[in-house]
Amino acid sequence: MNNQYSDLKTIFVDGEIFDYVNLDKSAITYDKLVQTLDKPLKLILFYGKPGTGKTFLLQKIYNDLKPKKRIIFFPRPFFEEKVFIKALYEHIFGRTSPEFSNYNEFLALLSKHITSTDQAITVLIDEAQLYPTDLIEKIRLMADSRLFKFLFTVHKTEKEDLLAKDYFQTRIWETIEIDNASQNEIKTYIEKKLLFHNRFEFLNLFRDKHYKLIAKLTGGNLRTINKLLYKLFEILEYYDEHKPSVVKSNALHVKYLEMAGISLGMIHA
């Protein structure tokens, strides 16, 4: 049985590109990325912890720039040179790729169609940390041809600082980092999500104490915030169906957030 919380929890299902929320950090990072892509740079590194909204930003940049410039977005990684070159060709020319014996043959063909650096093709690469080292090296050589401009997007993790890897550290011309959201940005994020889905009546559900706890439990990570709020509304959905007298639509008891945190392993009871 669906109730009002059934609809609310779907708002926080992670991965909806169209549901992009423009936070201060996101807006600043977006502007930096767009400005950097306009510079005569061959390689750009965009990094941040998983769940900071990097893929959302890439998708927005791609959607905004594709009417103005030649741009390609690869949201999923490639593991073989031939498959990568085939995908590039098909995105550029809009037809099935012929067989290329190596990337030099591909570049030779492309150089006949691109005669100046102004015509260089921008390629946004997500999950670059998953690409094999030899393919990254080939991509770097493609950038040296001035036929392409590549933006690598990588995860910055506690276990492994990818910036220390030789092929990222020594050859990137510019780096841009995005951080987790602050408490105020968490508030903005949740409010904008509710407004985007026309759930105005729930704007007063969260108070400062809730945002403070959400910030503490999630560290300001957008993906983790989505998981926490999905679980929260799943819990409220259950109580609204089975014990409706204990749930108020205009007030949220902190214990429900704590229950969601316990369920997800963020709080150890």
C-alpha cells in the first residue's frame, strides 16, 4: 500500500541525472570546469570522493555544451584500446567504425577532418581510475596530437591517492577538486529535491537538528544522503501504514533518522 512516504522515498533514489541539484560547490566547480575546457589544455583532472556529484556535473556539462562544441561523454570505462577507438569514431562520425590496426591509423584519418586546434574534440571520461595504464598512456598520446582534449574524472579515496599515480601526476595540466557538501548545502540539497518534485508541504519537516545529524552521519556525501533519506522515508512509510498515530506529517522525530542510520550501519546501537 502506497502512502505519502512511498512517493517521498523515490525522490532520493540515487542516479537520476535530470534531478541535478545546483549547490554552491557544484556551481563553482561547474564554472571552473567549463572555463578550463575553454582553455588550450590537453589534459584536465577532475577528482573528488565517491558520491560528491562528479557524474552529475559531467552529464550537465555535456548536455549544456554539446549544442556549442564537439564533445563526447563516456560515463562507463573502457578496458581495450580497440573498443575505445571504435567508440570514439562512432561518436564523432555517427556511423559504424571500420577496423583500425592501431590508434595511429585512427589519428591519421581524424587529422584529415580536424585541421585546427579550435576543432579539437572534447572527451569527458568518467571513472578514469578503472582504465588500464596502457590505455591511459594511449589517451595521453592522443591528447598530444591536439585532435582531442581529455577531462579525466577519478575517485579520491582514503586507501589510494590516485593523484600519486605517475600517469596522472606528471601529465595533467590542470586539476579541479569537488568536496562534500556542508551542513547548509545539505539543507539546500534536501529542500531543492522536495521543491523539484512539488512536495512543498514537507519543507518544514526538517529542522537544524536534523541537518546537523544528517551531516554527522553522512559526512556531506550526496550519495550517502540519498541512501539515508530513502531509508528514513521507508521507515516512515512502514509506521504510517501500521501505526499511523505515531507519525506526524509536520514534525520529524530525530529517532527516525537514528533508526535509518542504525539500519544502514552509520550508527552502532
